Amino acid sequence: MASSSIFGLCGALLIGMGLYGFITHPHLLRRLLAFNVIGSGIFLLFGATAARLPSAATDPVPQALIITGIVVALAATALGVGLVLAYARVTGRTTLPEDGAPTDPGKPPR
Amino acid sequence: MSVSLAIVALVTAPLVAALIAVILPRWGPWLSLLVVAGNAAALVVLIPAIVSQGALTLPIGGWQAPLGITLRADGMALAFLTMAALVMAAVLVSARPEFGGGGEVTETRRQWAFWPLALLLWSALNVVFLSRDLFNLYVALELLTVSAVALVAIDGKADGLGAALRYLMFALLGSLAYLLGAALLYAQHGTLDIALLADQAIGGRAAVDMMAVGLMTAGLAAKTALFPFHAWLQPAHSGAPAPASAMLSALVPKASFAILIRIWFEALPGLATPPLLVTLGAMGAIAIVYGSVLALRQTRLKLMIAYSTVAQIGYLFLIFPLAGGDSYMQPWAAGAWTGVMFHALSHGLAKASMFLCAGLWIVAAGSDRIEAMRGLASATPMIASAFALAAVTLVGLPPSGGFTAKYLMLTSAFVSGQYVWAAVLLIGGLLSAAYLYRPLAVAFARDGDAVFKPVPRLAQAMPLMLALAAILLGLASQGPFALMQIGRPSSAEAGLQ
Amino acid sequence: MSATLPILILLTSLVPAFITFFLPQERHSVRNLLNLGGAVLKLGLIVFMILEVVQGTIYETRISFAPGLYLLLRVDALSLLFVSLSALLWLLTTIYAIAYLGNKPEMSRFFGFFSLCVAATTGIALSGTLISFFIFFELLTLSTWPLVVHKQNAKSIAAGRSYLAYALPASAVLLIAIIWLESSVGPVEFATPANLERLDDNSLRMIFALFIAGLGVKAALVPLHGWLPAAMAAPAPVSALLHAVAVVKAGAFGVMRIVLDVFGLERMETLGVGLPLAVLAAFTILWGSARALQQQEIKKRLAFSTVSQVSYIVLGVALASPFAVIGGLVHLVHQGLMKITLFFCAGIFDERAGITRVDALDGIGRQMPWTSVCFSIGAIGMVGLPPTAGFITKIYLGIGAMQADAPWVLAVLAVSTLLNAAYFLPLVYRIWFGDAPTPVPAGGGPTERPLGLIAPPVITAFASIAVALLAASSFSPLAWATLIATRDYLR
Amino acid sequence: MIDGTASDIAATGFDLVLAAMILGAGLFAVTVRDLFGAVVFFIVYGVFVALAWLRLGALDVALTEAALGAGLTGVLLIGAVARLGRRTGTQGTDALSRRSAFSVRSVSQIATMLVSAAVSVALGWAFLSLSDSDGLRAGVAANLDASGVSNPVTAVLINFRGWDTLLESIVLLAALIGLWSLWRDDDWGRRPGLRQHARADGVLAMFGRLLPPFGLLFGVYMVWVGSSLPGGAFQGGTVLAAVWLLMMMAGLMPPPMVTSARIRAVLIAGPLVFLSVGIIGAFAGGFLGLPPAYAKPLILMIEAALTLSIAATLALLVLGPPGGPAMPSGPGDAP
């Protein structure tokens, strides 16, 4: 089995895992963490597709796109962390109240 | 030459201005005016050029797709760019009293951050409307999201921060879904260019393509706040300061919607199946009814307007079942595709106007409860007129752009025998009349005792200008209609099925 | 010229409207000059146009919005009848309104929307396609609302809400009807018969019903009339506008266009939709009269009388026989003249003597002779007694009913005349023969000045007699209606 | 050939173990109860993922993932945990997982699990059923000579798809503006991050004195080699950012004032230089076009400016607002 297949499938699994974490954790930092897991899963999957032809070197375009993607994800994470900190400073909470989002079963403990 | 410079100006002018505004915060308002002028000039050059020569393509760096990224100015792009320029002009002028920094010696956080963020948001929009590369669109969308989220939180209050977080969570997940879809498409076809994808994917309905487009659609729908992904919209749009709300409601959802249209109608028109189109249409229909009913129940002005946006976004998704509409059989039925574009444009103008009105009224009345608006129509007649004209557009009454949109969509629905969508359109119009009537009637009622803070005339003129533009879009539909036919994908006429 | 004249006629009220919006409250003379000037200019242009049309000029203007969606202004005999009526009455109403409202607040808003209303009515009259008609019809709805709520008190706000609650759903229904029809047969122009064969009979019946429902709100057909009595909360000039110049007239005019130009009398017959429409009109006539009888407020009584009277127009075209159609057409003019007289007078009673209720009219005839004479002429006309305009209408409708083999209509006419008499003649009696409750204060009685207030009702009252006396002449409304009916619609 | 197969098997075995470790670390990062523990697992996970990139033959990505994905994101999250205090971080998840009785919550959790698994399966299937596309290897190779650099990834990043990279550097800047806009009004004009009380003879201070010269050198080297070997502005910028952060944390130099015009100029320099080159190009013939003759020096200039801006932006993104509860001095100090 080629590296690309192993890490491609690994990426697919990471995406699922991250999605699970993103949906089930009400804590906002954990969501950001899960977001990063999904992101790296996507990058891994994408990178694996770029390396899936054994005859040739890895396609440079996806690599460049992934580098861009990592930077963009970092930017979003940094803003997210800042928002969580500011939100916690103002409200003392680290979860969103009365979560109307259908994807969030968790509520802060009573 | 000057034409490609105009395209470059559209995407770079706001960027350069934003960068300069970072180091020279006091110049923010003036830089914005310069960008408005620059964009206006670029559009004045571009529109006649594409009317005479057809859609224009600019390969960035001289690298043709698939290696490089291309920008393409077609009718739809220019229509959206023009709308965005009008809205941004009004918003940036309106923002000056709040963010312009009067005579204070020390700069404040809000005043420093607002101008670069607003200008970056604008540049992201312009890139989204022009770019033909799926990954470039992703980066632009992220720029849009980051600046929009920051604008929601700019007041630093608990509501705004919570709303920004909720928005960010939805947007992040949406971005990831879109990115995943784009990655799969590249892996399958070796290109990210919309036109080349269309050539590659002709005919077949590969399962991977379906999955990729499904992921991108879900992600973009979340960013557009289509029901059931709308939960972030109303806190974000109602919690932000009025100029930011205007941008968020009028422009930001249009960006992800424009990408959605590019993907479905231009990149992979062969993928659609009737059940899928009906599903997308049904989600739009539910959004229309749900958003309208909730708007009816609000007692706060900005919340009501925000829920109205949830409803109005629903109309956009009727494009999927309605486009085409057997128009080849009935040459006068010009097609829902253009109708939905008209809706997107007129909603953008009218909704921005309405949020600016709301912002001024809230300042004048000192509260955002609708009941507090009693007597404001006499005190601020220009705002009242703007609000009323914007309402006329949103309800879809003649002679506004909203009516042209409704007429084209209704005709399509009838011609193709899809009466359900026609019913949704009409019910949605009546419901919007019902919820928009309330604040108007309250503002119109006389209240001799109320004392309002005065509102400067220039600030009042901005929403009025936008609302008049929305009306003018209907009165002079011919021009925009013809413009939007330039470079229009053939699937817009033939439908997606 | 032939392409620009219809536009010019529209602009004579549009331009004053937009300038007026931006005039400060205290610029009375400029505002009055603008509005009167516009009205006079419009009347002049229309007279010019009539003369040209007689010469055979065809006026047509097209403005395209999108494929299938275009504005067509086209002048035919029917539109001339309506546009000249509304232009004449607009001039008179403007004179009256200037005198009536005087120095009250928000004058610029009032006259701005007033002119806009008339522009919309003119547009309705000149529209050459269904969509053009619809656009102006909606503009009329919207521009009337600020007039209805002009007093800005709770009552008028409620009236405004009721007005829109009726009008907006109706416009949605009208839009469905138009788009349903046009999606099958293409854009419908009044001048060229639409190819209705593309639709089956049942669809056509549905579409016809939707048209009537959509227009019936403005034409105040029972049960869609509820907004009209509520709208009495508006100032008197607005009532005149609603009842005589613009709004209900637009509804009735729309019904005419649908019956005569879209479907045509023959097809209405083959579809069998004429009789139900006639029955509905007949019922509205009786219902309106019966309800008028119960009202003790003068303006409310007049409002229900309008509900009843406008349906004569609908009844005429629904019966589809030559005399009935002519009667319906001419009643468009007759009802306008008579009803506007009554509302002008009711406004003067209210404004100058504080009289709003029927029983307060006792003996007012001696104090306010001019107003009282005019009011009496209008009332007698409404009952249909000679020598007034109402008499002509009823005679024509009666003969038309016989021609249409519908003798039951005669009974309806008879009962309605009795009811009309029952609710109008007591007013006339009270005015002239009732006992004034208090002695007249020396020199301080209610005045009928300024001239601008009393001249309009005098003119309209005089006109409503003149059109009856001169009915046989070749330039009377009756002659005109006959010409329209026989030349354009009766084949 | 036997050797070849054996090494193939060994390689596959290594890949499988690495994938398992990635998945394990990722699973812990997502599910472990303690927030701080989750972050630690996330950093470990990032390092493993970087190894996977090496195995996929993507050195540039590996460097970026290690520096940004694991390194800076990890520091960012650790800083956040410290500022929030660990207690608030754990209560939500405690409540989530302890009440183990069969409840609506666990039903929805199971449903979520099933949906996530279905997503994974679908994606795995999609990955395996991709048609063989050659990607853009040929296109990049054919135009590499005209790009001015010999590292194809750098060619794509700065030349072929320079527009993406330009926008991406601006996204970073936008995030920083957004982050700063979240400060308390009273803090505006103060220095970001916490005042550091590093002991002059402490380990940190020593590192702070020792490392910067090497770090600086390494960072600059990475940018320089980026044109021909793996490396580039973002990776180099990250190293420089780390050096600067270390110096600030060691108390060797104060963080800059947010209102300082100088630091703002540094932040915008990279994007502005890039944009200017692009706009000048637009007048000369093509927006963002780099004439082959000048491509190499232009790219070096752009990269140098970008590196500077990226380093400053990244460092300030990590520093966070002034004040607040204690912030850990760095990953090394974590318990």
C-alpha cells in the first residue's frame, strides 16, 4: 500500500474525528482545536491525492495551496482564540449560551 | 490596456487603501472616498467596454489557467461590483460620524480598526465577484469572513462578541467544507479554473464530482445563511454597529451566493438532478416563510431587519428550480436566472439602506425598540422615505428592482408550471409587507412629546440614495438586464435539469 | 410629439410631486403655483390631445424594462374618457384642498403624494398593457397610503392599515392573474385582442375571477369594500380623491379594461362569467345602500353610497348589452361629478360648521346656502331623479337590462333607487326644513369662504346637471360613451 | 529486488504506524477531558502530521505544518488555556461525558458519531475512486525556468499563484487587526502581551540571549533557500517570529506599542511591496507579472519584505492583549 493511500485515508478519518469534536464540544477552544484537526485532515487528504501517482514527484500546486491553507487556518484560529478570550473576559463564559445551532447538543452544566 | 487596469484597480484599490489606513488611521475616511472614486472610475471604464466587447478575462501575472489565476469581468460580476460599490460608498460615508474620530487627540481602538476592516471586506468582495479560480475564491472568502467577524465584534460588548463567535464557528465549518470540495475537484480534474472545469466535466455525473459540489454547496449555504444554517445571521447582523450590519446583510451573503452560482451554472451545470434542485428550492422556500414569520414577531428594529434578511436570502435559492423555466418555448419569459440576480442586487441596496436607516433611528430615539420610533417620520422625513422606498423594494412592488425580480421569477414559475414557487413568492411578498409595515406605521404616528437627537442631513441622505438606487434599478431595468446577459452561462437559459 | 405627449401628461403631475416633496412647509405660494400649474397644464394637454385624436393621431409610448416587461402608454377613447375626468376633477380638488387645508402642517408631503396619486391615475388611464396598468395601479396604492394616514392619529393609522391589508393581497392576486394569463398568451396589449385560445375555458374562468378579485378591492365590491368606510378618517380632499377621482375609479376602470379589452364581451358571454359578475354587482348595490341607511355619520353614509354607486359601472359592463355598457361607461363620469360634489360639501360642513352627523344638519340650509344647494343637487343625482346625471345612468342601465334579458336587474334598480331616496332625501329635508337647534349667532355663522372652497362644488354640481340636460348633444359624456361603446366594443 | 520489497514493506509499516499515531494523537486531542491535555496532544499530533508530509514528499508543507500548524497554533492554544484558567476549560466536557445514563445527549452523541463516521467513509471512498489526474506537474515544470526560482512550490506560491499568496498575507493582517480590535478600550496604546519578569540569570533569559542569533540566521537562510530548496517566506517568518517572541518573553526587549507607527509599517511592508510590484507590473504589461529577466531579484525582494511582515504579524498574533492572568512563558514551561 502506497504512502499516499495510507495518509489519504488517515486524512478522511481525521476529518470525521474533527467533525465529531466540533459538534459535540460546547467549549469554544475545543471547537477551534477540532477545527484545526479537520483542517489538517483535509490538507492531508489533498496532499495525498497530489502524491498518488507513484511514477512522478508530488504535484507542487497542491503543496502551495496547502501552505496557503495552513496560514489562513492559523489566521482564523488566532482571531477565534482572541474572540474566545474577549468573550470570556466580558461574560465569564467559554461556551455560547442558549445555542440555537442545531448542531450543538451540549449546554453548559446546570 | 485601460480595461485590464480597471479590473486591477477594482481588486487592488481597496487593498492598498486598507494597508495605508493601518498606518495612517486618521486618513481612513478620506482613503475610503478615494477608493469609492477609484472604483467608480473603474466601473465607468469597464461597463461600456464589456458591453461592446463582451466578457473580459485577465490572467494574473500573465499565467493562463490552469497554472495561473484568472479574473473575468462578465455582466453578473459587474452588476454585483456596482451594487457593492454603491453600498460601500453609502456605508463608508455614513460611518464617518461614528468611526471618523472627531477632534480627539488620541486614537481609539474602534476608530483605528474600522477603516482597514471595511476596506478589506470590500476588496474581498470584489475579488470574489471577479475571480475564476476556486481556491482563490476560498482565500477571498476567508478574508471576507475574518474582516466581517471582526466588524461584528468591534463594539466589544458581550452580544457582539457572542454573535461574532457563533458566526465564526459557522463560517469556519463552511469554509472547510468548501475547501474540501475544491480539493476533490482539483484532484479529479487537475484544475481549479471554473471555465476549464466546465470543459473537463462535460457529460458525466461522476460521484466524486457530486460529492465535491455537495460539500461546496453545503459550505457556501452555511456562509450565505440559508435555512437551516441561518442561526448565526440574526445575532451577527443585529449585534454589529449599523454600518457593519449594512455591509454584512447586503453584501457578505451575496459573495458566497455568487460563488454558488458560478459553481452550479458555470463550472458543473451537468450535475444537477431534479430532486436536488427541488431540495435547494424548498430550503429557500422554508427560509422565506420562517424568516418572515420571525420578523413579524420581533419588537426590536434591527432584529426584525435581520430576520428579513434570512427570508430574503431564501428567494435567492429559488434560482435552482426556476432557472430555465422552459424559456426557449416562451421567448418573452426571460428567465428566473436574471430575476434572481435582480433580487440579489435590489435586496443588497434596499437592505443596506434599511440598516443605515435603523442605525440613525436608533441613535435618534435612543432605543432600538420599534415602539420607540413613534413620531420619527416627521422628525426625520428623509430617513422615513428611505425606509419606505427600501420596503417597497423588499416587498417587490413596482416600480422597484424587487418588482422586476419578482416579475421575472413569477413568469418563469408559471411558464414552467411550477405553481408552488409562485405561491411562495407571493406569500413571501405579503409577509414582508406585513412586517415592514409595522415600523413605518409606528414612525408615522404622531407623538408630540417625543424628543429626538438631531440627525445630520448628509447621514440621512445616504440611505435615501441607496433606496432610490433600488427603485431606479426597477425603473431602468433595461440596462442592468442587458448587462447581465453578457457572459451569462447558457445553463441559465436552459435550466439545470 | 405623438410619442412624448403621454409622457408629458404624466410629467405634469410627477414633476410637481417631486418638487413639492422637497419644498419647505412655509413655501405656500410656490407649492400652490406648482400644483395648480401642473393641473391646468395637464388639462390643457389633454384637451389638445383630444383634438388631435379626433384628427386621427395615435399616441403611443413604449419604455422597455426587460423582455416581456415594458411600459406602454397608449391613448384610446376609453382612456381619454377617464383621463379627462380625472384631470378636471384633480384641478378642482387641488383648488379645494388648498383652501381647505390652509396652513395645516405637512403640506408638502400632502401635496406631493396628492400629485403622485394623480400621476398614477393618469398612468392607469393611459396604460396600454396589463403590466403597465398593474404598475400604475400599485403606484396608486402606495401613494394613497400617506394621504389616508395624513392626520397621523390612531384612527387614520388604523384606516391606513386596513387600506393596505385589503390592497396588497389584492395586488398579489391581480399579479397572479396577469402573469398566469401572460405566461400562456404573451404580453397582453389592450389594442390587440389576446389569443385566449391557448388557455382552456376553466383556466380562463379562474383568471377572470382572479382579475375581478384583484380589482374588486379598489372598486369596493362586496365583500372587498371594508377599507373604504374606514378610510373616511382622512381629510375631505382625500375622500374626494378616493371616491371620485382616483381610487375606486381605478378599480372600476380596471374591470372595464378586463371585460372589454382583455376578454371582450363575446368571450365573457361564452365563458358564462358575465352573469355572476352582474349578480355580484347587483348585490353590492343593494348591500351598500342598505348599509348607508344605517349610518349616522355623513361621511360614512357617503362612503357606503359609493360602494353602491360604483357597482353600477360594473353592472353595466357585466350585462354586456349595448345600453348597459354605455350606461356603465357614462356612470364613470356621472358618479365622479356627483360624488365629488357631495364630499366637497361634506368637507365644508365639517370644516366650517363642525357638522359630521346627519342630525346636525338641521336647518343648515339657511346659514350655508351655496353648500346646501350643491349638496342637495348631488343627493338628488344619486337617487337618480331628473334632471341630474344619475337619471341618465339609471335609464340606460334599465334599458340595457331589458336588452340583456335580465329583468331582475330592473327590480334591483328599483329597490336601490328607493333605498337611495331613503338615505339621501332625509338629509335634504333636514337641511332645508329642519329646525336649527340654536339661534344663529349674529354675524358669526359659519362661512362658506374662501372662494376656493365653495367654487369647486358649485362647478361640479352645475356640471352634474349640465351633463344630463345636454346629454343629447354631441360633446356630452353620454355621446362620448356611446361612441366608445359602439365603435370599439359592440360588434 | 528482495531488498526493494523489504524496504517497501518497511516503509509501508512505518507509514501505518505513523498514521496510527496521528490518529491516536488526534483522537486524544479531540476527546480527552482535560483542555490542557487536549492542547498538548494537538501539538504532538501536529508534529506527527509534519512527519507524514515528509513521507508524502512535501518538504515545504512539512516545514509549514511543523512551524505554523503545530508550533504557533499550539502556542496560541496554550496561551489561551492559561489565560482562561484550566478549571473553566474542563467543566463543559466533564458534564458532557460523566453523566453516562442513557439520555438524549448520548443519543445525539451517538448520532453525531455515526454522521462523522459516514463522512469519513464517504471521503475515503471518494479518495480511492478519484480518476487519475496528472495535476499540474507538467505545467509547473514547463514554466519553471521562466518563474525565476527552481523550487517549484515557491514558483507556484510567489509567481504562478502569487495572487493567492498576496491575499493570504493580507488575511493574516486582517486577523491581527481583528484581534487588536478586541482589546479593551483602556488597553489601547499599551504594549501587547504580559509584562515579563524573567530572572536575568534564568534559563529563559539565557535562551533568550543565546538563541536569537542562530534563529535569525536560520530564518533568513530558510527564506534564501526557498527559491531553490524547500523553505520560504512563511516558514522563515515563523522562525523569526519565534525568535522575537522568545526575546520578548525573556524580557530582552519590550513588545512594541500597538499604536507605534513603526511596527505598523513593518506589518504592512510585505503586502504593500508585493502589491506595488503587482501594480507596477499592471502598467508594464500584466498585473503581478514578473518578467523572467527580473523574476529572481523581484521574488527575493518580495520574499524578504513578506518574511519581515509575516514574522511581526505572527508574533503579535500570538502575544495577545495586555494584562490578564499569567501566561506561560512558552511551551517548554508547560507542566
